[in-house]
Amino acid sequence: MPDEDAAAPPPPIDPRLLEVLVCPLTKTTLIYDRAAGELISRAAGLAYPIRDGIPIMLADEARRLETP
């Protein structure tokens, strides 16, 4: 039996939370990528993961963005 959770997108984040969260390194606003389950900081070039609906705002846990 396939895992149904693997195909389901992550739950949305409370918009009020997105209004107050900023990148801990640059203090700039973040872009929510629901499909990837990440908060993107273009200024820092990092993608912060969201696990179980909780943003992990640690640079050590962030994924470095690919440069085009």
C-alpha cells in the first residue's frame, strides 16, 4: 500500500506567522514555498525547512539555494 502522505502537500502556514517571520541572517522577508515545504530567503540564498508545520529558522538546518 503506497504512503498517501508522501504525495500530499504540506499544510499551509498561518499567514500571521508569515507576516512576522524574517530571515535570521539578513532580517529580510521570506517567501513561502508550500510545494517544497520551505521558507525562502533570496537575500541569504537559503531555504529554511518546515517540519510538522514548524519553521526551522536555523542557518545550519537550511538548504543552500541553487544559483541560476
